[in-house]
Amino acid sequence: MKRAAFETVAALDLGSNSFHMIVAQLDHEQLRIIDRLRERTALAEGLDESERLKPKVQERAFEALRRFGQRLTHMPAGSVRVVGTNTLRRMRDSRAFLAKAQELLGHRIEVISGREEARLIYLGVTHAHDDDARRKLVVDIGGGSTECILGEGAEILESDSLQMGCVGWTMKYFEGGEISRERMQKAQIAAGLELQGIARRYKRLGWETCVGSSGTIVACEEMLRLSGWSNGGITDKALRKLRKTLLDAGHASRVQLPALQPDRAPVLAGGVAVLSAVFKILEVDHMHASPGALREGVLHDLLGRIRHEDVREQTIRSFARRYHVDLEQAGRVERTALALLEQVGNAWELEAASHERVLTWAARLHEIGLGIAYSGYHRHGAYIVEHADMAGFSRQDQQQLAVLLLNQRRKPDRAAFDALPPELQEPTMRLCALLRIALRMHRSRSPRGTPDFRLFARKRDLHLEFEEGWLTLHALSRADLDEETAQLRGLGFELSFA
């Protein structure tokens, strides 16, 4: 793949409390921030009891995305990365919302797992502190979740995403804005119970410094400093004073603190309760806020992809090692699949770099299920890639890859393709057809190269031509292609060969 050349890049974080966008220029392969946008959408507040987004909140989110979309109008695909976090992970029937959101932005939205969110947060924090190689505990209190990461230098040792955040905890324990001692105590105890599950692992490894990121912690540090309760960072004593101020006010609308923004006040109590539990259960005595967070991590991860330092490639190699993939066979299948793609890419509208990437990944991992059992190994492999923690991959990435592995052999499962986002369904079926043909051509696992071949595509018709006489000498390959012709009809493709 050719290396992309972008002068400007952008990262968007569609969080549970706010949407953030950061735009940067590449200056000698360094990032120079030139613009920031933030819109409070309180997305988490809009989920009803069945985890569906209320129309009013949905429209508020769309209005924010319209404004963001205008800023991104002239930015090409590949120069922008958009990630969705906890609320988009939880939202039921999110397909329609995501389709409209992507239309407004003009760019694909990746819904990322909690573990991937933690990785990107840590990346954002470490890039903000390039000279700090100490072991650090990083805590990020978002609107819907709290990420805890323990790392040293660039290496993550432990990471967890806990289902508690400033918006969710405020709605649950401070309904109507009322703040009382009893409510604060219940919120802290509940947060402490969430943290108990990770506390032993983290404290056993230990850390030298504690860093907080994102809105709640950054706002708390600023309020404590301007109130004269802390000279720098957040301490337990200063945090107790902040809690007392909230309790004395009795209601979110009556809280008076320096630097407290109007859109932060309604969710401050929930955030402070979670932060207080972090200090108590993890025995933190001092935390300083970092200017780097999820969006900065997304931006640096995007820069890595542009430089061809894509963490997803490392993940694929790691999975291949872990599941003892036959690398020579995977390489043969990959080369043939990409040769097929090159021949029909234009006719089948599969020319985007993303198509080449996902076909490459599928070829490299198509046999990982063999590590479990030969019988049904395509199903085992699909389950692994759909449910494993895969650094750098979004949920959609893993789902698409799983569909390819599931349908690499035997009778295709059309319903699996229908479960993909609409824009991925037809391209994934076409990539699947190419992967299946490549696998048929390498059934013998012979180290000798494939014969000369040409593949032609028109709409949903495929015609495969070999050098004269080859099929006559290779009866198994002919029988395999006969069988494949029948199987591909299940996806609506008509394969012929000669």
C-alpha cells in the first residue's frame, strides 16, 4: 500500500458526556494542534431503560455532528479517525444512529471496546509526558465508564474499563441534582465495589506516579488549585474539601466553585464520588491531571497508521504466534488473495486501502481456529477474533474479520453478512469470495507457486482462467472449484472457470 500524505489530521472522541474533536498539522512528522472543538451532548443521559437513545438527545448529538462535519468537509478519508465509547457500546439498535452520524461527519465511526479505549487513553497520556518513563497509574473518568491503566514507559501492564462514570453515577445516585451525605456515601461505596475487583492486581505491581485524564479530573484539579486547596494536583485532603463544598450546597445548581463550567456542574457530584473511591480503594495520595487523553491517543494512533506503524499489524502477528498459525501457508493464501483483489478491485469497487487490509488480515489468521480443533475451525477462528481483546481494532473491524473467517469454507452464512453495517455488507461478501477462491487454490499446501491465472468480475459474476491444460492435470483443484461454484451461489455470486 502507498503511504498516505496528509498535511492535516483529526481525531474525534464521541464520549458519553461530550463530543471532542482535535485537529493537528503534521510538521516534520510531529503533531501541532491547530484547532479543538467540544460539544456537551450528555449522550449517556439519553439512554432509556431499554438502552435506546431518546429522540431529543439523539437530535442534540446530530446537531453537534453537523457542526463537526463542516470542519471536516475538506479532509480526505484516512486523515480522520472517529471513535465512539461507552454509550455507543451500550446503545441498542445503534445501526441507524451510526449511519446518520457517519453521513453528517463524512467519515466512518469506530465503536471501540473498553480495553481499546484504555489503550488509547494511555497512549495519549504517555505522549503528553514523553520524558516520564516511570511506572504510572492512569485513571480516566468519562461520562459512562472509568478506565484504569497501569503502565511503564510505552508498555501497558494492566488495563480495565469499569462501568461507572460521571454521567451514569450522577443519574443513579444524585437524581434531580440533589446532593446529600447519604447519596454521596452510597455512590462512593458502589464505586468502591467496582474498584475492588482490580485493586489487588494493581497494588501488587505498584506505581511511582498517578495521572488522571479527561474532563472530571482536569476540572477537579483546576477547581482545587483556584480555591487554594492544592498547590498542584489532587490530594485526598483537597478532595475532602471539594466533597464538603458539594454537600454544603445540597444541590448541583447551587454549587459555587471557581472554574466550574455550567455544563460540568450537573455531573460533578457523580464524578467526585468515583474519584473519591479511586483514592480510597487504590490508596492514591496524590494525582496530577494530564493534558493528554483519549482524543490525543487516537490522534497519535492515527499518525502511527499513516507512518505504517499500525498497532493492528502487531496484533495480527501476535495472534498468529499465539495460535501457532502455519505462516508459510498463510503467506501463500495472502499473496493469491491479494493478486485476485488487484485484478478485480476496480470492477468490484474494492480499491480502498481498508479492503486490502482486511483481506490480508483474514488470510493471515484464517487457520487460527485449528489451535482448538480441525472440526469447525472456521467457527472457532471467527469466535476468537470477534470476542478477543485485539489492540487497535474497533468492534466493527473485529466483526468484519470474524465474518470472513466464519465464511471461508463450507456453506456461507448469509445472515452473518446481514448483521454487518450496511456499507460493509457487499464489500465483505466480495472479499469473502476472493478469500474462498484463494483457499481452494492452495488446498494442497504445496510450496510451489500457483499457475498463471486471471480473474474477471462483472457485477456478481466471476470468471477464472488458468493456463491451458492446468485444470486437466489437477483434478482435485477442478473438483474444488466445481464445489466452490455451488457454494458461492449462496452469496449470490456466479463463478465460472476454464
